[in-house]
Amino acid sequence: MRILVVEDDVQIADMLTEALTNRQYTVDVAQDGEMAWNWMETLEYDLVLLDITLPKLNGLLFCQKLRDRNFSIPVLMLTARDTIADKIIGLDAGADAYMVKPFDLEELMAQIRALLRRKGSTTRSKLSWGSLSLDPDTYEVAFEQRLLHLTPKEYALLELLVNNGRRVLSRPGIIERLWSMDESPTEEAVKTHIRTLRQKLRAAGAPDDFIETVHGLGYRLKQVG
């Protein structure tokens, strides 16, 4: 899941980035509405966390522009404006949910999960591919019930592969989904993560070609059965 945080308060933006990254989301931060709009036209996002008071293009106008251009992406507004009238204005502008600062972080995460479920982008049920199982709630991974100890990025990469199954994922496509704009990894980073994933899967009993390389194209999981 890729989330765009549109927030000009650096402290709040950093706090949100850390909390979301720790929960396996890929996060980009825009500090004004125009930058956020440029990124919306460049990358595919699953959700927007949007402040209202922004430079250049405020949150209300940004949200209205999204809806006018038929973007159906969920928008969660974060603002210090706490009157009923302000909330109505935000929802009428096209926001799906509205939270007042200061907010409880766990409540915010619950709102995010609810919006993503409503969008149909995610499910909290366990994932599987043959003898491999992943639990998106606990981030536990097992092959034939042998636990694998993965880094957050390795988990995210394996989850992406499982969700796509036999669909080939290119290295640039993987980078776009799993790394934020300010990380700027090379394709060698993807190759390194694939290599360590294969090593850990092999140590748990998976075949060498559990993650297949489709030469010149990318990676996919081996056919099951």
C-alpha cells in the first residue's frame, strides 16, 4: 500500500511517516498542494492523508480537484479545525473521513485500515501460496509452518509477489510500489532483496526456484500444484 501524506508541518509529517512505515506502508510526503497534485499524476496511491491548511493549493481545493478529475482514491483529512461546519465543508469537498488534530495515532491507523478495506485495496485475511503463508496483521511468514524472519522490506516484497502470483513484476515496478520517492533505490537493491528472500525461503525448505526470474522482464512466484 502506498500512501501520500500532504502536510506542511514537518514534525507531524515525520511522525506520520515513521508510524506508517513501521506498519509496512510505503509513504511519500508533499509539503504543499501543488507538489501533491504533481505526485498524484505521476504515481498510483491507495490513500491520501490530507491537511487542509496548505501552501499553494489548500486541502479543500486539492480534494475538490481530485473528485472533479474522477480520482476515487480515499482521502482522510487531518486538521485543527474542529467545528461541525468545518467537518461538513471537508466532507462536501470530497473527503471520506475527517480527523481533528491532535489525534490518537491508533485511531488514525484504524481509520486508514477501514478506508482501505472500503476501497477494496486490502484485506486482513491471511495470504498463502502453496506451502507459504503470510499474516498481514502480525507480519508473520511461514513455509510449511517454519517461521521466516524477514525485514520489513523483505516482507513487503514477498507480500507483493504473493498478491500478484504468476504476474511478472519488473524491477522498476517493484521499486515504484515499495520504495518512497525520497529513497531512490537502484534496481540492484531489488536484486539484493530477492536474493536474500530466496536464501531465507530455501533455508525453510522452499525450492530454489520458488521465486522465478523471468529473464528480461522481472520476477514471479513458481506455479503451485
